[in-house]
Amino acid sequence: MDLKTIPPLKDLPEEALARLEATLERLAYPEGATILAQGGPPSQHLYLVARGRVALVDGEEEVEVLGPGAFFGFPSLFLGEPPALGVVAKEGVEVLRWPKEVFFWLLSYPEAARYFAARLGDRVRLRAGVRADLFTPVGRLVRRPPLYIAPGATVAEAARRMAQEGVSSLLVEGEPLGILTDRDLRNRVLAQERPSSTPVGEVATRPLFALPADTPLYEALAAMVERGIHHLPLLEGAKVVGVVTHTDLVPAISPLLLLRRVERLELSRYAEEVARLVESLVHSGLPPTGIGRVVAGLNDALIRRLVKEAEARLGPPPIPYSFMVFGSEGRREQALLTDQDNALVLKEEGHEAYFQALAEAVVEGLIRAGIPECKGGYMATRWRMPLKDWLSTFRKWMEAPEPQALLETQIFFDFRSVAGELSLRPLEEAILEGSRKGVFLYHLAQAALAFRPPLGFLGRVRTEEGYVDLKRHALAPIVALARLYALMAGSRALGTEERLKAAAQGGTLSQEGAERLGEAFAFFFGLRLKAQLEALEKGAPLENRVLWEALSPGERRRALEGFRAIQEVQESTAARFQLR
């Protein structure tokens, strides 16, 4: 069989094909032979049918037949789980196979990665039976009740139970409820050479992160990517009714595949891979703000990789620290056009050389991945302080909010920790304390009026050379208003949509006002994303502006409604705080 004729291998460079030729192994199987057993040991090879046919079987049912040129074994190989479908020779067959190391190397080529991502979804759908869309309640994917284990049980007992039941996780009883996964056994037991008698409670993940079973599938996807997790418990009320894994999220498998590849992906290919993923998610119908959360989750994973690589080179950190992100990354509202906003928080003073080197490694790695430096210099290479100094700086900004201080509060106050063990809870408490003071809220209200929607005489849209800047005149004012009213409600929610909901629930913003701003934010976010994807396809620079006349009548109508919603809330804010 000529590999040059087989998709996606035919699109690879000659040196890649040469490696595949050098590492392949030829095997023959008689009719009826089981090549991979359903529910058996995870596959350790990528297989290609060279001659004859094989059947994919679910129990006794034959669900698909593969002929020459078809690959198999990769779903189990990639996910590290037992084969969901068995593979049986329908007649005498010859197969080619490669070890898993070669398969993961193959995924470094975008053509191969996209090919196997698409085929993976197809294979999992064969097992699932029906295709779930992105708005389906994720609870519909639950196949069995959750399994529990006592925290005092040993990890050996847990491993046996997981093998017997054919599952990759167990819920750990107790308060709070925990979860033990196959990754926990690998990373916290085997990798640390703990004995098999180790109690489950010592290595389980607590507290349990769970979502309601009626959560739309796309929100479940975003949450899993954000946290880098592969098991998601689902709730009905306070009761866990099941656990879904990354293999269950069939339509959304591409982001989870990219999440797993971030650890091995060549940095120079990161931006291209994310752009392709965003394009596919837009076409699949995922809401734009959900896409923003997915991109932020992937960026988080990239930062954690760079931090891990830096620590491996520099040695263990001498003191606890937190690598935090802020701005749109902090709010998890990432688009294609973004720059870096990050900083380091240290437990105490000292160790300057270590943390300077760590900051430089992460910032330079992000630049190589296509995430440019912040033009304002808001990066860990410049912003690095002990926690006590961050606290005093935050308080100073809130007590005497001069223009520059006010600008920095709006940037830094949308923060969250991405890597490191130091808790940032003291900073969150300082912000909530400061937000109870009228002078700070007054200045935040002023800031929320700084960018106005581009409405002129009789409510007509004013353009600049025919363009409207969506970031400056649509997204930024909504972000600022949401931040103001959420803090007034005593909420530390970060996302703009979550802040608007918190403000409505807290009574600081009307339900109607919050809903209209939320709808406007989602629309403008999606409009900017669409424009950036179109620019990317044309090879044009990415920007935040759109040509007003190029919008459809429906888009112009919705934009006008959004601008009016911003204008009305800004006017009521000005009256409330007696601002001109």
C-alpha cells in the first residue's frame, strides 16, 4: 500500500512519510479474529487496513465496515480508554500499525490533527447512536448512575473497582464530595510512587466541580476546557445523577482534542490552530460568548504549560506564587485579536532572579504562540509584587482613584489565577471592601460613561470613515457598566454576562436593563468575531472595527437596539450618580 495515496498522509511532507514508512509494522489476521476487544485494554497502536475488511462491533451488532485505507484504534489510543467498539476481521486482513508515540507525533501536523478529530467524532457517534446538538441538556448523555467509594478505601481497591465496572472515575464519599479519576491514579499515585495501600481520600480531587444536568452541552464543554478536566459530574438539585466524560461530548470534541494537544503543540502553530477551531465552532452554532470561554480555557492551558516548562528549567519555586491574568482573559471573553494581560503575585519579598526568569519565559512563550505583548506593558515581566504590596496598591487605587489609577483598576480588577498555589482571596476581599465606599463607585460610574455608543442626531449611527469600533463604543461600555453594578451588588463575578445577572438579582440594575445589555453584549461580541474571521480568511489585519454599510439590515437593526440599550443605562447611571 502506497502511503502517499492515503488521506491525510498524502498531504504530509516527504520526511514525515519517510518516518511513517520506517516505523510501520505489518500484521495479518484470519477471518473472525478480534483485533481490538470492546472494553478491553486501551489500544497502544494506530492501525490502517491495507488489505481486506474489518468490522466495528458494538456487542453482537456490526455498526460499520472498514476497507483498505481506513484507520482504526485511534479513539482508544488518543483518549487512553478501553475501545468503545470492538474491531473484528471480516475476512483475512492485512493491517499496518504504528506505536502510539508515532501517532502523537503525527498529530503535530495540522492536516492529520483535523482529520483524526473529525473521524473521532464519527466513531464516538456510532457508539452514542444519535447526534446531540450544542444546545442539548448535557444530562441526556448520562448512561449510568454514578459509582461511589469510601475515602478510606485503598487506591488498589479503587483501581480494581474501576476496571471491573469499565469506568474511569469514582465519586468519593464524604463532605465535601470528591472524585477520583484515572488521571489521579496516574499523577498522584504512580507518578509519586505512593503505595497501593494509600487511602483514596488522600489523592481524590475535592471539592467536586459539578454542573446542573440541564446545562446546555456547549456550556459544559466550555467549563471542562476552562478547568482542563475530563470528567464532569451532573446534578439534579443537590444529587449527583451521573458523570460525563470528554468522549461523551461528541459534537464538541474538537476543543477537547486541542486542549489535550496544547502540551505538545509547537508554539508557532498555536494561533493558527485556535483560529481554525473558532471557525469550526462558529459554523457549529456555539454562541460567541461560549467560544470566548473556550478560547480563554485554551489560553489558560497554554500558560500552565509554559509555567510548568519554566519551573522544570529553573527548579521548584522558592515561595508560593500566583500567575494571574486580567482584562478580557480574566473575564474569559477572548476573541482572536488579543494581547497579553498578566502579572505575578508572590507570597513575600525576595527571589527576584527566579521570578524574573519565570515571567520572561512565560511572556516570551506567549509571544511565540501568537499572543503579542501588551502595548501598555501590563505583563508579569513588569508587574510583579508580594501579596501585601498588591493589597496596598489596590487600596490606594480605590481610595484615591486618579485617572491613571482608575484605568488600572478597570484592567487589574478583572483578575483570576491561572497557575501557582498562592490564594488571591485577600485581593478579592479588598475589592469588595473598597466597592462599599461611595467615592470609588462614583469614579467607576464616571469610567462607565467614558465610552459612549456612536449615536448622533435622531439616533443615527455616527461612523469614522464608514467604520464603527465595536470594542470602544459597544463592548467596553457594557463591560464597564456590568463591573460597576455587579460590585454595587457585592458580587465578584468576572464574566460580563454573569455580572449583569448578579446586578439584576442584587437589585442594583433592573431586570430589563440587564437583559438588554446582555443581549447587546452577546450580539456585539459575535459581530466582532465574525468580522475577524472574515479578515483572517482574506489575509487582512484583524481589528475591532466593522464597516457599517457592509452589515446586513438585520445586523444594523440589532446594533441600533444594542447602542440604545447602552445609552439608556448610561443616562440612568449619570442621573443616579449626578454626573454630567
